[in-house]
Amino acid sequence: MIEDTSFSIDILHGDPAALARLDRTEKESRPEKVASVTVLELSEAVPQLDVPQERQQRIFDVLDTRHAVVADETVVRKAGKISGELALLKSSADDIF
């Protein structure tokens, strides 16, 4: 699974759906990767967080355990499509509840 920035942030915020997806991925022993743009975005954002240095370091430690996938056009298009579909599903679910 290629974890994008929004998924990574959802994990950091303890989002139940994201945590469930991560749990399934880990139980299936599927590789966890991050897009190179996610590494950039989190590396830029983390130092700006109003959290203790230890928490910031834990975020970087998790990034260090993931292989970064080069964000070429194919990867970016696929990630964008998946992200858009998930946003649409979330929007539909919000309308129901």
C-alpha cells in the first residue's frame, strides 16, 4: 500500500477508518510505502507542529520504516484517482449521517 499524506495525517490523528486500514495491511503482511511527495510534505510540516520534540521524532521514525516511491506521473495519477474516489465516498457517507 502506498500511504499518501492525508492517510498519514489521519493515522497521526487516530482516525478509526485509517487505523483499521493500516491494521488490515499489516495483518496481510503487505508492504507499506509512502509517496516521495508525502516525505516532503511531512518533513516540511512536522517541525511546525506544536508537539514535543519526541513526538516529532516518532513521526520521522515511522517515515524511516517506509520505502519512498518516486512520484512519477503514473503514480501521481493513480494516487489522485484513489484519493478522489475516497473523498467522494466520504462525502456520500457524511450526507447519510
